[in-house]
Amino acid sequence: MAVVNSLLNGLFDALFYPFRTLTAWWGMLYISLLTGLLMLAVFRLTSNQPGIRAAKDRIKAHLLEMRLFKDNFRVSLGAQRQILAANWRYIRYSFKPLLVMIIPLVLILIQLNFWFGYEPLAAGEPAILKVRLDSGIDPLKTEILLETSPSVRVETPPLRIADEHEVDWRIRPQEAGPAALTLAVGGARFEKTVRVGGAPLARVSTMRVRGRFPDALLYPCESGLPPDGPVQSIEVVHPQRRLPFMGLRLHWLVAYFALSIILGFALKRPFKVEI
């Protein structure tokens, strides 16, 4: 997974590089357009295009039949039966491209969550650092030291939660720029990067986890912690990002799927793809 994550991180860094100084909407519009084009390409290459076209034509024909012979119960019932059969064929023809798109779409969504799902920490605003220890380690009896960059201040002593095997601190970044947190647990040291301020569009790593599947898949921004080490995860709680739209604050998933579908359907005729 480390190699796959590294490649995907580099790819999305390159894709969003021209939009890093613009509002998040420009990056969202761009990636939605690319997704719409990807879906059209997959649909065209993997689906039965003549079969989809024929199924859609049959559905339209039988809908017209129902309208023309609405007073004839037998004809209307037969038309409804034919519509159901054509719908089933249409779903069957569309199933293969949907299967092909699942894996790349999941990888895209995981990446986009860290570009559009969270805001960087703001200078002067507090944040919570959560360290989840291995189930065999008692946080009440284990010495855990936290070191920070000069630009980050630790405001509280460690809060040890035995039932959760968790240790928490409140931290406060003092200035914008990259920062690092270093934990010393049982003679081993573990680092977590922190993004404070910066460009409007940037990848925000909220959590560093062990390099095991599926955690490594879900949190690809940083290299994995040692699988057999004392620390399961290191999390910095970031505020969630919302996209402003006509007085609303949209979740990025809503904007992404709406734009991808709209752009995909808008481009299907120029690219001669039946959906």
C-alpha cells in the first residue's frame, strides 16, 4: 500500500498544483470534470453500447404505447411488462462498467477527503492531539513525552484515558507554516506532521496510522507507523471544510457527485456514449 499511496499522493499533488492558490471550488470543478470523463471512457469501453441503446429505445417505445392505448388494459399491462424487461436488460448492461469503476472511484474519494474534507489548523486556534496506544499498553503506566516545533505550544498536560488506551493534549499553533509533533513512547520516537494555514487548497493529513491494510488505504497522506509498535495512531483534530454555495455550506461529497454526474451527462453526447 505504501507504493500505491505514494503514487496517488504524487498524482493528486500534480493535478491540483495549478489550483492551490484558488478557492476550493475551482479544484472541485476540475476533478469533477476529470471524473466525468473517466466515467464516460469506462462506460464506452466496458459496456454493451448497442444493447443499452436498444434497451432505452424499447423503454421509450413501450411508454409511448401505454400513452396511446391507455384505455386498453391488456395492451397497457403488456407494455408495462415489456418496460420491466427492458429495464432489467439496461441494468445488466450497465453493471459491468459500474464494477470496473468501483476501485478507482474509491481511491479517488479517499484522496479527495483529505483535499476537501478538512481545513488546515489556524494560527492561534487550539486543536486536540489524540494518540491511540496498542491494546497491550496501559497509558497510565507508560511514559509518553511530546515534543513540538517551536511554532506549536502544548497547553495541557497529557489526559490519559485508560479504557480507550488513549492520551490527549491540547496544542495551539502560533504561526502559519509546516510543523511537526514528535512522541517518545517506550524508547521509540514517532512523528506527525501538522499543516497550519497556507494555500487555500492543500492536502490535510489528519491522522497517521499503522501501515496495515485497510488503515493504510484509508489514511494515505503519511507513511505508516510500525505495525508492531506501541502506537496505533496519531491524530490531530482538524475543523471540517464546507464549500459555500448560495448561502449554504455543502459537504464536498455532495458537490463532487453532483458536478461529476452533471458534467458526465452533459458530455455524453459529444463523446457519443450511451449511459
